[in-house]
Amino acid sequence: MNIEVIEQAFSARLTTNMGTTPPPEGAPPPLRGGSTDDGMVALSYILAGLILYGGLGWLGDHYLHTEWLLPVGLILGLATSTYLIIKRYGRLE
Amino acid sequence: MNPGLLPLEDGVFTPPGVDDFKFGPAFPGGPDWLMWVNKPALQAVIGALLVILLWWWASRNLKVKPSKGQFFGEYVYEFVRNGIARDILHHDFKKFLPYLLGLFSFLLINNWFGVFFFFMYPTFSNVGYAYGLAFLSWCVYVGAGFAKFGFAGFLRRQLIPEGVPWYLLPIIIPLEFLANFITRPVTLALRLFANLFAGHLVVLVFVVGGSFLLTYSDNLIYNVAGGVSLLFSLAILFLELFIGALQAYIFTVLTAQYVSTSISEAH
């Protein structure tokens, strides 16, 4: 999985200070290699969008006796989720 | 000889299912106040005691030239400290390291209970325990955000992303609330629970079905199939060993990630 993490754990053990030196102040934070982690965080957005707007659509269908609100809600929710994910994580360094 | 191709469907055999994950009181006939204690509860307590005992034992008598035990303890500690906490939380990692380390070792021990003799049941294949742990992580990352930015400041940071035009905010804010405060801990818990539940169920299918076939009378083919199935269950158990470690790692990494998103200065 995340080779960098394992490598870092190894190399920290093998240096003389055993990894106790803090990273230098003011240095830019190291870029995270774990794109899988971000993917799992993004999952909650996708689910939230589908549940919230799909659910609202389902409720609307249920009480207004229509049939088109649920698909519209699902699509709207997915679109909003995607928009949010791009806003939160889509910035290039 | 049974003409059926599927001896498991003739009603004699009950396939493993959800009922195998339900336990009665661990001390039947004991006093009333002990009746709520069942096997998972007992395992969780034993797991917590083991975590305390192992880290107490690993942190005493430290030498400059480490023994094998000390090397192993330091290796696990630094894996969490450098590989998870410092990598994700950067400068603020020290405050959260004790929680992350405790979380990782508690999860690892409880997941490996599913593979080890005597226990043979992963505690977190019981969904309530997974929800409990996810709630604890939720308290930590929400609490860290409130402590750093104050109530209103933290909510504003979490609910209003930068660069979103005002007319989209009524659509965005409820979604952000749901995503950050509700589906996050729920997915955290369900990911852990589902992996361990499914893994344990697969082991049960191979072991229970295999031993049923192995002891089936007057049918050599069934016996051989049962034997192979039992042998294969060992491979599944090794897979479970890996998945238990992987899920403990993922749960800890995601907790650290959530803490990092709630205390980071800029999104």
C-alpha cells in the first residue's frame, strides 16, 4: 500500500536520533503520497449528497405523489457532491 | 448415497449466518449485574487491558542498545508516530499521538482476536463496537476543531468552503454538515465492521461447511472436498490477519486525516 509510510518508519528507526528530530520549521509540509486516504474522505461527500438530495426527492415523491423527484434529487446530490469535492480537494499545489 | 449434488441443502445443515454473531451472557448463572457481559464485551475489555499491559511493558527498562522486545515496541510506536501522526498532522501531531497509538493498538489486537485461538472472534464484527469507536474519533476531531477555532469559527470553516458563490450556499451547507458530521463517522464505523464481519463469515463458511462435508458418511468425494475446504480456510485466516492489520491502519489514518482537516489553517 503506502510505500512512503513504510519507508519513513524504517528510515526513522535507522537514523541515530531515532526519528525524534522534528521536521524543520518553516519548511513546506511534505506532500502526502496517500491519494487513497483522500479518496476515502471524499467517499463521505458522495454518500452525503446522494442521501440528502436523493432522500429529499424520495420524500417529495412520497408526499406529492410524483415519480420524477427521486432521480432528479439523486443527480442533483451527486453533482453537488462532485462540485464540493473539486472545491475542497481539487486545488493544484 | 445421497444423489443430491448439494448435500448442504437437505435441511440437516444450517449454514453460518448472522446468528453466529450473537452471544448470550458470558457468565450464565452469575449475578444479575454481570448479565450484560457477553463474549465481545469481554474481548473488548481484555483487548484494552492487553494494550495497557503491552505498552507499559514496552516502555519500562528502556536501554540504549535495545533488546528484541524493545526494538519491536519502538518499531510499532514509530510506525504510528512518524508514519501516521507526523505524516498527516505535521506540527500538531504530539497532542493526538497518544489517542492514535492507543486506537491503532486496540484495533489491531481486537481484529487479530478473530484469528487467534481461544478468542476466534473479531470484536468489531459487532457493529455497536465499531460505532462506539467511530463516535470516540468523532468527538476527538470535532473537539479539536472547537478547541482551536471556537464554536462559530469551526462551524464556519467546516460548513462554508472557500470560493463558493453565495447563491449555492443553501445547497452546500446542509450537504457539508451531513458529510462532515454524520456520514464521516458512519462510513468509518461501517468500513471497519463490514470488513471484519464479512471476513469472519467467510472463515465460518469454510470451516463449518468443510467439517460437515468431512464427516459426511459414505461419500468419499464430499469428504475430500471438506478436507480441501478446511485446508483452504487456513489461507483465509492468513488473509484475515492481513485485513485486520490493514483495517486498523486505515481507521487510524482516517481519524488522523479528519483531525487534520478540522485543525488545518487553510483548506
